[in-house]
Amino acid sequence: MIAIEALIKIVVLVVIILTIVAYLVLLERKISAYMQDRIGPNRVGPKGLFQPLADVLKLVLKEMIVPAKANKFIHALAPVISITVAVGALAVIPFANYIVIGGQKISLLIANVNIGVLYILALSSLGVYGITLSGWASNNKYSLLGGLRSSAQMISYELSLGLSLVGVLMIDGTLQLDKITMAQSGGLWNIIYQPIGFLVFVTAAFAETNRLPFDLPEAEPELVGGYHTEYSGMRWGLFFLSEYTNMIVSSALMVTLYFGGWSLPFVNYSALGANLAALVQFVTFFAKLGILIFVFMWVRWTLPRFRYDQLMNVGWKIMLPLAILNLLGTGAVMLALK
Amino acid sequence: MLTDYIPIFLMLAVGAVLGIVMGNINRILGPRRPTAEKLSTYESGMEPIRTARERFSVRFYLVAILFILFDVEIVFMYPWAVNFMSLGWFGFIEMLIFIVILLIGYYYVIKKGALQWQ
């Protein structure tokens, strides 16, 4: 029974997220176009709205090319790891509280585990494997360099990412994401208490998702496509899909940890009735998510790329000490106010 | 409770199935016309020189080792953070000592130039 209920929720969620991802690609192309004073895709369907469909169709009908010298099995395995990890992280994100169907309370959280934050961090560490293995298995120098850079970058920023969260955990005293949302729904959002932690988290999240200004693993002018140079068709599409899914996951994590999740201040959810409340919460969550994703894209088309030594310096010598200071400062203030 | 984790395994399974299906869909729907040039390694149109299985900078290994050291310490901080209020000043000072020891190691790593990239 648990399994069937969970499976229904999972399928619905995955379909929603994949649709969103397809349209995020269109949105990104449109945003970049307007920022560069172009129009962007506008031929397929009204205002280019069917562009994602055309893109998927094109990718699906491509020839699958696996280089003769590549390690065939790992070459096929790497994109599967990337997408599994990206989709898996969605399981613990609380998009809304619960709905009532036929007198039964159904939580909209897929997996209510008490280690939510830890689970997401663990999966984002595993994501490194997908990229490193794809770089190594392709047997291509560009791919190898891209994969190496990416793994070094991701593990470096993973430290600041993990440390910046500790402040939030201290305030709310739990690793469960829906409890963190609940704790904020009554009072102020965590960003008020944790501005420095949030800044560190955002920067680390950009580096974790390999987005500009930290997209050195796939820096086009020097590494062609980086780790996915030797991928074609839907296998390449899988890397793209997981990059955007990762972007959604980290934005959703930011919404939950720092911006109150699905809650809005001064709204009395019990007056709305469970189902309407869930709808309002769902819309609220995705509105906050949309704003953060827009920031991701805005930054991408505004800032230039870092140099590799700058990247490592920022990660190890600025972000890490800043995150530790934030942690100690939070602790001292909390105890002094107790 | 272990049953709480069933949905997580299901989610990971759905992700893996999605990856396997989409990763092989081009076998069925795409054309198949391999040539020797098409299957050779891409090197910006040049003849590929040697393989990519070569030695690379030792710094990548160093970063990986340092990551493991620091990451284990961060994971150690999580249970402390969750129980922070009940541990009070005693727990705070304990963690302070722990972080100072950590920072001594961090200072040593930086002085040794392990994080210096040219």
C-alpha cells in the first residue's frame, strides 16, 4: 500500500518536473536572447512554445555514437548515474503539506525521512561520479580534463555547502525538511537569521550545479563540451536533464531552508480547508522556486567565468572560513540570547 | 523506521529506469551508420594523438584527500547542530576546540601550498 501510494506520487512528480525542465530550457534560451537583444526561439508553435517538443524529438532521432576506444559500459552507465541522483533528490522535498482524499490524509512529501538534508547532500556527492566517469570513459582528452576539473570543483564546494547549512540546522534543530518548513511557517524565514550562510550556500550551489560563473568543467572555448564531448542523442540529453533537475533541487532546497518552503507569512491555512491550502502551498512553493531559478539564469548571462585557480581559491580560502565563522557566530548568538 | 525509506528506493529506481530507457532509445529510433572516422576520438578534427589514459596533475588527488578529511568532520557536526540547544555552552566550547584543531590542520595545508594552483 505504501509502495503503490508512493509510486503514484513519484510518477506524477517526475512528469511534472520533466515538463518543467523542458520549459526551463526554453526559458533560459528566451532569457539569454532578451539579455543579448535577440528574440530567441519563436518558430515552433505560438511564440516558440513547442520548441522543447521539437528539441526532444530531434535528440531522440539522433544516431547513438559511442567512440570505438571508449569504455562502452561505463560510457553508458555515467548518464544513468547522473539522472538517478538528480531525480532521487526530489524525493524528500516538501512541495506542499498534505491533501485529503476520501477522508484520508495523504502527505505530499514522497519520503518523510528524518535525515532529509543529509540525504540530499549524500546524493549530490554521488553526482560527482556521473560526471567523472563520463569524462574518463570517453577516452577523450577534453572529456578527461572536464571530468577532473568538475570532480575537484564539486567536492571543494561540497564542503562550504555542507557547512553553510549547519546554521539552519542549529536554529531549527532537525534535518527533516518538512519540520524546517513548519518551524518557519509561524515566525520569520531563516534568511533573516542566516544571511551569510545563505550567501555561502547560493555560491556553493552554483558551483555544485556546474552553472556559470563556475561552469569550468564544460568551458566551451577550451574544452569543447567538457565531460559530454563524446556523447550524442538522448545520452547527452540525460546530462542536460540532470543539470536542470539539479538546478531545481538546489533551488527547492534554498526555498525550503531559507525562504519558508511552502509557507507564506500571515496566511491561516486551517481556514482554507486541506485541499485548497495544499493548492495554495504548492503554488507558493513553485513561485518561490521560479524566482530563484530566474536568478540562476540571470547570473549565468551576466557574470563572466572564473579562472580555475580563482575558483579553487574562492572555495577553499574564502567560502570555507566564512562558513565556519557563520556557524560559530550563530552558535554564540543563540546561546547568548537563550 | 525502515518503511520510510521504501519511497526513496522507488524514486531512485524510477530515476534509473528513466536513465536506462532514455540512454538507449537512440538504438531503436536513431539511424545506425557507423564509420571509422565517426567512431574515432574527437580532437577538433585532428588525427587523435595517443590516448587520454595519461597521467594527470597530482593536485587533483590532493584535493580529493583533503575533501575526505574535511567532509567527515562536517558530517560529524550535523548531529551536534541538531542537538545544539540541549548541549548548551558545554557543547559549544567542545565544538570550538574541535574547530580549532581542524583549523590548525587547515593552516598547515595552506602553508604547504596544497591548494596553490598555477
